Amino acid sequence: MRSFDEILAISAELKGSFNAVLDGIDAPLTNAALSKISDDRWLSQMTR
């Protein structure tokens, strides 16, 4: 299995830079924001 660093390096090579890879990643939500998401929304995301 490849390490995260190796996968990130491959992605950076394909996208052109590390910043290009990181620009596509959403910032994590806070605990308060996560707790406001209802169960049906979590379940709908898991079935995608």
C-alpha cells in the first residue's frame, strides 16, 4: 500500500503542484458545524 506522502506526490505531479492538489480540498468543519448536520444528510452522503 502506498503512503499518503507518495500519493500526494503523484497527485502533485499530475496536477502541476502541491497547491493545485490542496486547492481542491475543502476545509474541515468544526465540531459545532458537524453536530448540526442531521442524520438523514449523513446517510444520504454515505449512499453516494
